[in-house]
Amino acid sequence: MKNPIYCIGLMSGTSLDGLDICYVRFDSDTSFEILQTEGIVYSSVMKNQLKNAYQMSAMQLCELDVQFGYYLGEQVKLFVDKHQIEHLDFVASHGQTIFHQPNKNFTLQIGNGAAISSKCQQRVICDFRTQDVILGGQGAPLVPIGDELLFNQYDACLNLGGFSNISMNRDGKRIAFDVCPINIVLNFYANQLGLDYDKNGENASKGKVNQRLVEELNQLNFYLQSYPKSLGFEWVETEFLTIVEKYDISIEDKLISCVDHMVYQLKLVFDNYDINKVLITGGGVRNEFLISLLKQKSSTELIIPNDDLIDFKEALIFAFLGYKRFLNQVNCLTSVTGAIKDHSSGIIYEAI
């Protein structure tokens, strides 16, 4: 590639921690430099709207789709102005997942691309998942194409966000799948203690593991399925939390039991796929109790990178997905999602 491509990646995860913004330069498929990052914490009003969007009427959801798009565009403009960014080829936005039911061939990420573009006056690439789901894929995880090309020095790449997902190369093909819920569950119970999240896993560390609960969670049908497979909030609500709520135990006991379950599932994947060295990123890395328990129970070497990669790797890779779409190159792998073919996914809105 003769000229470098400059872009911004936007990531808003299921844990609703906030908006991650990553300004990056790509010199080639395998060479990049993160130039600037910023995390925007959602207001309580915005967080509650996004959290409850799955219960909205169709009309309310359509309105939120546009309003959230305006918000994303405004944040991009503020970011560009603040950091005096002169070179920007496009903005790549993940959006906020509201529904994800690939088995019924639909997924929905709100944050209207035209609305984003109208506010920041930039080309916008978004809606990366829909095409894959329409082609029979899971629409997730999408990060593995970036793992394959940008971080292939590791046996595997693990992200600990709202959900944990892992990707690795097996027999010359990239495979990936969601492992188990992480922050989407831990935050749910932290909220019941009046907290946004369980900082460093402090409350979980005070609890006592309920072994019966852990064993019941480990028997969930999802864990018996082979990849490709992915998780959504609907599954957490109807399958996972339904089990936890049957137990009349303290919030701290629920937290530590869920952490114990998560560590068990992660270790199981490490062992089953003979993973010796894994790069770990995402907000869950900040949960010191979770990480210490994983180190204690697993012999796999856990590589924790610098803060930019811990917090902004997903935003970086959605910028990379946009980069591949911008060049009309494959950014979704059938070996990962199960779609009928590799393809280049994402809708492009030219600057308005």
C-alpha cells in the first residue's frame, strides 16, 4: 500500500462501560500505530437508555438509533477537534448491540451511520455484523481477522468484555467463539450493591463459592456446543441469570460463584486447545481477583499488554475491519463465524 490510511474506531460494548475511541494509522495489513485514544463514560441517562433498549417499542428504538448516532458523531467531532486531527479517511463504528439472534438470522446494532456522518462530517463505515448473519454466520466474533493479521505472535487472543471471546489459528484457519459471559453478569450483580462494577473484584473476593451453582452453570447447553457460537444478552437473561437467581445466597456469593464458573470455562478452553501463551485484553483484565484466580488455576501464560491495547484493542480492530472494508477486502471469515463464505462486510456512508 503506497499511502497510509488514517481512521477512527468506535467501540461500545455490552457491558456499557462507555465509548472507546481509537485513532490509528494502518501502513499495511500487518503494520499499525495507535496515535490517540480516549474513553467516554456514558451519562446515567444514556446508559439506562441503552440498557433498556431491548424492551423499547419499534418506534422508540428507531428514535434511539438516530439519537445515539448523533451522539457518536458529536463525540468523534469533539475528539478530532481536541486532538487536532488533520488526516482521517473514515470512522468505523461497531454500534451498540441490542438484539443478537443469529439462529433466527438477525442482529441489531444501533447508532445510525448517516447520523454519525452528519455530525462529524466524515465517511462512516458501520453495521459490520448484519451481512454475516444474513449469510448464515454468527455475526460474531468479528475481531479474529485483526487477531490473525495484527497479533499472530500469540497462541490465542482472549477478550474479557461483556462476554469473553477467544480466537486462535488451527490448521491454517482462524477459529473463534464466545466462551462465557463476564462483565455483563458481574456488573449486573455489582449494580445490586449500588455499584457500577465490582472494582478489582473486591466484593466477589468476600463471597463464598456455591459449588452447586457453579456446577449447574457449567452444565448449560451452550458450553456443550462446538464453534462457531456466540452469546447475546437474551441468553444471559433467560438462561444464565435464571439459574443464579434460584439460589438464595448473598450478592457476594453470587459474584464469586460466577467468577469461579468463568475461570473454569476459560481454563477448559486453554486446556482443550493446548494454549500456552494468550494475549488478554478488555475491561475484565482490570478485575484483579478474576485474573489472579485464572493465573492460580491455569498453567497458561497470560500476557497482559499496555493500557492502550487492554482498553482499546476492540476499537482498534473495528478500525481495522473498516480499513479492510474501505479497500473492499475480506474482513469476515467463514472459519470463524460459519457464514457460507468469506466476505467484506460493513455499510459505507460517505461524508454528508
